[in-house]
Amino acid sequence: MKVLVTVKEVAEVGDDFAIEGTEIAESDLEYDLNEWDDYAIEAGVRLAEDGIADEVVALTIGPERSEETIRMALAKGADRAVRVWDDAIADSFLDVDTKVDLLEAVVDEEEPDLVLTGVQAADDAFGATGVALAERIGFEHAAVVNDLELDADAGVANVRRELEGGVEELTEVDVPAVLTVQTGLNEPRYASLRGIRQAQRKEIATKDLADVGLSPDDVEGALTVTSMYEPESESDAEIIEGDADEAAGRLAEVLREKGVEA
Amino acid sequence: MDFDLTDEQKQLREEVRRFADNEIRPIASEHDREESYPYEVVEKAAEMGLIAPHVPVEYGGVGYSAIENAIIIEELFAVDPGIGLCISGAGFGAEAIMEFGTEEQKEEVLPAVTSGESLLGSAISEPQAGSDVTSIATRAEKDGDEWVLNGSKMWITNGTVGDYFVVLCETDPEIEDRYSGYSQILVEADRDGFEAEKITGKMGVRASDTAEVYLDDVRVPEENLVGQRGMGFLQLMQFFDETRTAIAAQGVGIAKGATERALEYAQEREQFDRPISDFQAIKHKLAEMRTNTEAARWLTYCSAWSVDADPDRATALASMAKEFASRIAVEAADEAVQIHGGAGYVDDHDVERLYRDAKITQIYEGTTEIQKNIIARELLGDGIGV
Ligand SMILES: Cc1cc2nc3c(=O)[nH]c(=O)nc-3n(C[C@H](O)[C@H](O)[C@H](O)COP(=O)(O)OP(=O)(O)OC[C@H]3O[C@@H](n4cnc5c(N)ncnc54)[C@H](O)[C@@H]3O)c2cc1C
């Protein structure tokens, strides 16, 4: 079985940042592996370690800088990686549909049995890419998966899905399938020192638009960012710290101040 | 000349930092206060391959050089020197076995250490023998096909938690040459007559286990001799360049950790209606801390580089790096407390702990004074004495 894991390098900001036009200043951004994807990688690598997957391929859409992030997936145990990028991609805002175009092209070439994605990306948080990809490539799918057992012989993934309101659903999904992975599915490992060493020699194949059979017009997204601003905070939240005793004391104090009487 | 780290080294640094932030930072204070050994995190570190990473791949290590070792140590010590020492010191003495041990010793000890199954220690110092290593009094005598050890060892890292110790002892007192007649012998902690007593009340690195070790007619098979009989002290000296570079990296880490915390606090704390980082006096402190850390780091990397690339220069460079980085660590921790004001004087801020931890780097693995003696000796070119 071949597993394809999509990973994204996401931009993170600290408390202080500047907005330049419709973007956050580049100097205020730090890049890291999307948290959800870390769990997806772990799931893929464990399938390989359990002898279920023969190959785990990491796939990203990102500029050269994102190789740092994808190399972390290789250090954790993915066998090789594919990175799709093109100047034309850099020039437009990538909406879900466009991402799916790009991912679909790689899926067609790689022919995986299982695609693992994160539930969402920490930066633009659409939470749609995995499911939209499944629809496009005609795979079964399960979203927000927080438990996974794969029966390779039967070709069935037994998954637990986290739904709204604390409801959980147990489902069987026939492979080939796309699963969008929720944090908490597993405990992602640290890349081992040996893994880091080996990752330097693993392949990261880069593909531009021509390589995946698309043209710059195809990545012209339907979405544009029209403005970027920091919302005003309307009230303050207090986070009560300390042990149960202290916390209870402080809580009582706040309630009393607000006029709650026993 | 190129001052950039390789992609692999950068990735290594990033992942070790993530490990230290997530696994060590939350428990550092607790282990410091309780003087307790952090078994769990040492086990996790072993899983990641952080223990004795310089051991060759065939014995379970990663085969890392002194530079990668320095990067790892720096990141661990920046978060917590106590637990950092537990991790980076879990394989103390491994060099001797790697370089001089028999195939059997390597196969028995090295994979056990890198996997975190066993802890190793290096027992050199004694109550009467610190800076002057050649004054050790622990004796090993041959009795049939066994060595019989008698004596006591002082300040031994991992003393009560360790499974194996490379013990420096005198085997051939009749040899007149000052540096010969000593041997390194591998001693298992479960041998009859081996006893270790934990030393409590340390000022810093309190998570690390330090003990006095008593050897009372401890018998080990003759195969436990590491390397050549009578050559123990000279064998030991061969690793000073590496081990001192490692202590220099500890100093760099502490200086970096102190600077980071001071920088953060200075931007948060307001007095006279502005962050204290607006005051030139504070700015200059931060600038100096940062500059000194950078200087210490590159001297340490240079020393690490010379271990493999230019061994003739390594002795002086390692002593310079160790002396300078440990001094910078103590100074930076001092200034970090100063920048925290009263808040830095109590243990709810990390800088209080770093201030106590920093001092050890000027003492172990050859004191500051000894390093200066070595640097001067190399300068003046007179023999190997201290
Ligand atoms: C936490 C901790 C962990 C340790 N871990 C280990 C370990 O794992 N294994 C081990 O074998 N040892 C270990 N040590 C011991 C350490 O290496 C010694 O403490 C160190 O070598 C100094 O020896 P000493 O304490 O006897 O000081 P001394 O040698 O008595 O020195 C006292 C003072 O005299 C100065 N001095 C001595 N000789 C000279 C000279 N020739 N010129 C100028 N000044 C001089 C010293 O610099 C120092 O200032 C550890 C110590 C500590 C505190």
C-alpha cells in the first residue's frame, strides 16, 4: 500500500506584527510545519512501521523555503517527497480549488491507496482541502479522524471521527480513501538524529506547473484578499492560574466582584 | 571561509530545541527543587538519539562530530543545564571505550548507553585529587585473572544512577614517570563492594546525580581493563579537547538561555512608564550579553572543528573555548538576574536557576585556572605539566 501525506508549511505570527497592505510583513512571519500535518505524517510512518504501507510519500505545495519543513517529514520517516511550485503560483492567492488541481495532478501520477491530510492549515484554516480532494479524485473520505485502524487485507479503514458537540462517530471507509487527520490521533515523534541524517539524502522531487500539466491560467484563483486588519478586542479575558485552591479562590473573588452572591 | 551551518545541522538544532522546549522546560524547576533525576526525559532523549551521539552507528550512535555535539548541548543547556547535563552526560566515559575498548566492551556497553538502557559514568576525581589528577590514590591490583579495586571517588556524575563506570586507578605505582602507571578499568555498579552515596545540596545542576563512590575490594575480570595497562592518564588526556569543547558548549547554551530570558523580560517589564528595555543601561547589558554569546559560540565551534581538522591547535582552542564560554555563562546569568531585579532573585523565574547552574562550568572538566595554565603553557611551549 502506498500512502501520500500532504504537508504544508504555515506562517505563524507572534504578538506583535505589522500589516503591509493585504499581507503581514514578511519579517514578522515564522514558518513551521502545520500542526495537523505532523499527526498525518506520524500516522503514515506508523503504517509503514507496522508493515501496512510499503511507501510513504510527502507532498507539499510551497516555495523552496518549504523544503526545510518537508525535510522534517522525511526525517520522521517519510520515504521521499514531492514539492510543487511555480512563479505563477507565487503570484496568486491559492484557493482550495486551485490547490486541489495541483494535488490531483500528483495523485494521478503517484496513484496512492491512502491520502492523509491535516484537518486544516493553521494559517488560512479553510479546513476544506482534504475533503475537496477526495471529491475530485473519487476516493471515499472521512474528515476529522482521531482514531485509525487499517485493515489492509479487507481494504477498510476503521476510523473514529470527532463531530460537533462532543459526538463521535465510528465509520468504515473503503480504500482508496482520503482521511483528514485531527490533532490527537497519535503522539507525533521527534525526528531522531539518525532520521535527520538520512533525510539529507532522501529525494525531494520538484515539479512546476508544466510538469503537472497545468498552465498559469489554471492557478488563477477565484479568491482575492481585499483587506487585512487586526480586530479590536472588545473585552478582556482573564486566565486563572495556580493550583485548584488558588484558582478557586480567585474565581470566587471574580464572581463576587461581578455581583454573584451565594 | 564559511560560517554557515549545514542544512542537517540546522535541522538538528531546530528539532533539539523543540524537544527541549516541550519535554524539558515544563519540568526543569521541579527537578531542580527536588534534586531528582529525570529518568523519563532521559529515556525520551535516548529514543531521539540524543545520548552519546558521537558513538559510531554500528554501536547505536549517530557518529556525530564535536560540532553537532556542541549544537545539541547548547540547545539543551539553553533550556535547562540540570537536565541538559543528565542527557549530555549519560554517556560520560564512552570515548574511552570507543577509542581504546575491546570489541566485547564496545558491544556490551555502547549500544546499552545510546539506547538509554544503561547509564555510564567517568570516575576520576577523588577527595584528595581534583585538579591534580596524578595524585589519585585509588588502587587496582591484579589477583589471578581479576582486578581488585580499592579507594574512593568524589563528585562522580551519575554515581548513584549509573550502571557502568570507567574508573581511573593506579595499577603500577612503581613506574616513576609522573603520567604513567594509571589505568582505566570498567566497573559495573552491581559488583560487590561498589557503593555510591548521593551528594545533596548542590548549588546548581541539581537534577544531575552527583555522588561519592566507594570501592571496597571490588573484583572485576581482567578483560575490564580499558586500553593499555599503565596508560590510563595519557588515554584520558586524549579526550580533553573534545570534553572541554563540550563544556564550552554548555556555557554557550547557558549564556544564550540567560540572554533570551532577559530580553523577553526587559520588553515586558515597565518602569517610569516605559519598558525597561528603553533604558540605555539595560540595552547595553543585552547588547553585551548577545555579543559575548556569539563570540563564545564561534570560539567553541572553532574548537570543535579543530578536534578533527587540526588536532595540534585543539588543545589550546579547547581550553580557550572552555574558559571563555564558562566565564560568559556566569556573566550573562548574573546580568540576566540583574535585569529581572527582585523577580530574578526567586525561583519562579528561570534566571535564578541559571545563575546557580552557570558556575559549575568554571569548575568541572578542569577549572578556569587550569585552563589558563594550559593556554599559557601552549603559548610558552613548555611540556605537558599543568
Ligand atoms: C557537579 C560536579 C560534577 C562533577 N562530575 C565529575 C565526574 O563525573 N567525574 C569526575 O571525575 N569528576 C567530576 N567532578 C569533579 C571536578 O572535575 C573537580 O571538582 C575539578 O576538577 C576541580 O577539582 P577540585 O574540586 O578538587 O578542586 P581543587 O583542585 O582543589 O581546586 C581548588 C582551587 O584551586 C585552584 N587550583 C588548583 N590547582 C591549581 C594550579 N595548578 N594553578 C592554579 N590554580 C589551581 C583551582 O583552580 C580551584 O580554584 C565534578 C564536580 C562537580 C562539582
